[in-house]
Amino acid sequence: MIKPWIAALLLTLSTSAVAQIELSGKMEQGSLIRGKVPAGSNVSLNGKPLRVTPAGDFAFGIEREGALTQELKVIYADGFSEIKPLKIAKREYQISRVNGIDKKIMEPDPKALERAAKDSAMTKAARATDSDLTAFTSAFIWPLTGRISGVYGSQRVYNGVPGNPHFGVDVARKTGTVVVSPADGVVTLAVPDMFYSGGTLIIDHGYGVSSSFLHLSKLYLKVGDSVKQGDKIAEVGATGRASGPHLDWRLNWYDMRLDPATLVPPMSEVLATQKANAPKQ
């Protein structure tokens, strides 16, 4: 006969062993990873605590040049702990070099820089929102479909000086094309004329996850408005520093800039499905 204390220990171990860490997302640089653990669990990434919903959902980001080995730790409600090593795939980014740029272009106007700094402060404050919304757990959709004209992580080197990487995905469409919300959320920033990004809208999806929409020609929403996935939120434009009409969609986990394309099906698949479902002429 098994002694009572041994039976209790076996029950505890078997119960804890059933509890698994569920992760979804591309385990690569630039991705948003979403996870699920039993309710009441505590989660940390590389020793830093993560916010967990009452239902056990959480999210974290992997930076553009994030470490290729990381560690997730979960302490379950019964005290049992589990450590999950994470292997992160390294990404290769598009790097282009442009030489012969006039020095005047390389040295922005001080007034422009001052204005851009104020815009940046507003944007940073909006992305720092740490709400209890749980829309981040849902499947996202493209806010606009069309030709991809710019990808996350790409970078230009001007006269040998690296410029800032591009932290969004660009979809080229004509001015006035309607943009929809990729997921439920609440508007935390709505400015029609920022210096670099022009018409700019930010939607909070909860627990530090937010979407930004840049170069808009028209905004339909104001700060505090709630939106549902698929709701019309704005129109494509070429405002701010843009060479042509397009949507620049960005994804953030707090101040970490991530690739929104890692959350949705490849654009080629979406366009193929649209074509197949289109009414035949």
C-alpha cells in the first residue's frame, strides 16, 4: 500500500505536470508571442515578471535584434515551477546603401526636430498604456490589403551612416482607401498632422500591445473611442514624410517595436483568397 504522503506527492506532481505553457507566434526576432498558462500562475521572461490576465493569458515581444536564447519561467498556483528555454530564430533584414546625399538633407531643420520630439513624446506615452483589455489574445486581421511596399526591419545606410530601421509594414493603396481595425481596442492617440508620420492613430489592444497607423489622410476616431475588429478607422494618405500614399502599420509591446506581419496570414494568401471569392464577371 502506498503511504499517504507519497500518494499526495504523486498527485501534486501529476497535477502540475499536466499544466503546460502554451505559446503561439513565430519564435523569431521581431515577433509578438502570446501565451497561456493556468489561472493564478506567475510568469517571468529572463527574470522579469510579465503581466498575466486572470484567465492566464500573457504576451511578450522579441526585439529586432533580440537575444537568440531566452528563458520563460512559470510558477503555478500550487507552487510548482517550470522553466522553458526559448530558442529564437535570427532574421535577415533588407539593407540598402545610398551615397552622395547632400549634407543639408542629412542635417534636419532644428524646428523640425523640436516638433518631431514632441510628437515622439506623445507617441511614447500612448504606447506605454497598460490596460486590462484582452483583445491582444484574439486573431488579428490585416487593416488593409494590397501590395506590400515596405517591410519590417529594413534599413538604409546614408553616406555610410545607418538610418533608423523601418519598424512597420507598408501597404500601398490610393489616398482615401479605408483602413479597418485589426483587432478590438481603444484609441489612445489620434493626431492628423505629426511631422514624420502625418495622420497618426494608435489603438490599444491591452497588456502593452498596440497598433499604430501612419500617414493617414483622414481619421474617423478620437482618443477614448472603442473599436471592434473590422471597424472603419481611417483613410490611407501620404501625409508626413511619405513618398506616396500607403499605410504604415506598426505593432508595439510597450516601447518594443515588433513586426505586425507576424500576427496575420501572408498577404499573398489573403489576396489569393479575395480573388477566389470575388464575384465572377
